[in-house]
Amino acid sequence: MYFTQPTLFEKLTPEEYARYSEICEALESLESKNLSPEQIRGYELYVDSIRQYYTTMSIEREEGREEGTKRLESALSDLKSGLTIDEIAAKYNFEKSYVEFLYQTFIVK
């Protein structure tokens, strides 16, 4: 889409344009070359794969944050309920020193 219909890409806002810096570079490279339709399609597929990668990573990063927050909340809850530091470290696969830090920071105060 970006290379076979470059005018669509030119309609992006500056913020959108900045998010796709790799596309900008590819488009600039393309403009300086005389490429066949097959080569253009190859560039287009490459850019789509980059965009898909960034989208996937963004989603995974958010899901990872949510999972980490839930694990932390559960660990703190278990600390408050009286589980030992060793039990919590084993249950959540946390370093013992990290659980001790949580205990000192949020439980002992």
C-alpha cells in the first residue's frame, strides 16, 4: 500500500509519520531507485512486517505489564496473609531478595 499508493502515506500526520520512521526511510530509498513492480511489492511486504512487529510488541508489552502487576499484587497479598518469604519466592519464581524488598517496603513500612 505504501509503495504502490505512496500518496496514502503522504496523508499521514507528522505524529503518524514519525512512528513509522522505517517506512519513511524505505520510501525515500524507493524514490531514488527505478524498481520493478515485484521489487516494490517486496518492499511493501517488508514494511508491513515491520509494522506488524511493532504492533505485536506493543500489545505484548502491555499484556506483560498487566501480568506483572497481577503477580506483584498477589505476592503482596500473600505476604500480608502470612506466607513466608521463601514460600512466596518459590510460588511466583521471584528472587528471595526481591520478596524481602517487597516485605520491607510494603509490609513493615
